[in-house]
Amino acid sequence: MTAPTVPLNPFRHHAADDHVVIRGRRLPLGELVNPKLFDVAYVDGLRQQVAQASPFPHLVDDGWFNPDLLELAREEFSVLHEGEWTEWASHYQKIYRSPQRLAFGPATTLYFNLVNAGWFVELLSCVMHVPHLIADAQLFGGGLHESRTGGRFGIHRDFDRHLHNGLQNEMSMMCYLNKDWDPAWGGALELWDGDKKQALRHIQPEFNRIAILCHGPVSYHGHPEPMQLPEGVTRRSLSSYYYSNRPAPGMTETPPQSTQFLIWKTSERMREAARSVAPPILWNALKRALDR
């Protein structure tokens, strides 16, 4: 297997005392994510897990993020008053989501800045074998997710395209925020074989566990049985989606165009035409001749 291209550590130039303070808790900038994410051997192991995953490409792993950051983000679910949650309730689901235009708390904002950053999206592209991913800073379908007692999410396959920009949905990532989760409560994320109509994997929503699911025609998942939770306990996660601009099946992809300048002078038009077709070495010689 070809060695993966692991993104450079974006925190490598930070001084040891560079940090942020959120509600009195000190978070060193160089420790917001686990350094294992920049280790080639570790990332290669994740790639192999994804390549061998069943019933569809996915990844489950623990400890990617600073636990203090996630604890602070978990506290910030209370930033939403009861009437601000968007309830999705039907025969198939009962879940609460944050509205798309929400001013998150500082820790939650910092988390989503991390998972939408270029280096992190590059890491996901590498690990999940999906090139040229695009993050969604508007968090369409993502944000804060919470399920309460009786909550459920029927086995389903996610949407194909972003509602507003038409980008192709490639994957979703959930980061769970639940400490001391008891499997007896229910709420495990189930990955289903769509043909056999059965779950092949159950993922407990434990604190600092991420689940990344590639979207596709057989990517069925959910937690279909109503949860029975103790008083004051909820199932919480931070959710984000990632996209590509692949054309829809059957559509013809037009070749990309470079920057187009509005050129008035004939000499400038000739120069640009020559530059577009000439190899760099020949262009340099032509440029010297044109400049005389």
C-alpha cells in the first residue's frame, strides 16, 4: 500500500505557552488534537481499517481531540434554550439539532474550526480514500445533535447533495460527548447490511470517540430502538459533513478554465496566447524576445 500523504502538523510553530482560556480552563494550542494524527504509520493503519471496513467504508477511533476541549463543548449544549432546538420527530426519528445559524459557545466554535480546517480535511481525504474533500462551515445537517429518552433514528442513508450548493455528500463525522455510557440504555450507532437487513456493527457513543461514515448507496446506519435514559442523561454528539464537487451520474464534466483577463492590447493578447501553449523553458525565451 502506498504511504499516505499525512498533513503537516499545523501547531508545530506554536510556542509551548501558546494557549486559549475558556471558562478558566487552559487549553494549550499544541494539544488541541492528538499528535498521533500526524504520525505516518498510525494514519496508514487507519487507512487500512477503512479499506477493510464492512458493511461500507467507515472508521471508528478514540482520543482524537483534547478531552478538556470536548468537556467544555459538552457543557455548551446548554447555550440553547428549549425553544431553540429544532426537533426532528416522525415515525422514523426523534432527535434534536441545533439551528443552522447558531452562535456556538467558544469551545464548540473552536472544535468546528478544527474539523473544518484545511489540514484536517486533508487528513480525512487521506484516511478515508476520498480526494479533494470540501468542508461546510455552515454545518448544513450538522452542528449539535442531542437525543433524549425515547429518542431514536431509524436505519437510513444520508442525503446525496447539499441542499444549497449542490455539492456531493461524501461523508459525515460524529464526535461523541457521552461519559460513562451504559449500553443497556440503547443508542449504539448501528451499521447495517442493506441486503440482509441486519446490523453488522454496533458503535457505543462514548466520550471522545469519532465515527466517520462514507456516504454511498449501501451506507445504512442509525439507532432505531427508542432509548431508555436515566433522569438528566442525554446522548450528545458534534456532527459535520464533508463534500466534493464531483458531477452527478450522467452529467458531462466540463474542463476547468484558468483565470481569464480582459485584454485590450493586441501585444498582450499574443503574449497570453503564447504563454498558454508554450513549455516553461520556451516561454521564457519567447518572453525575452517579446520584451525587447
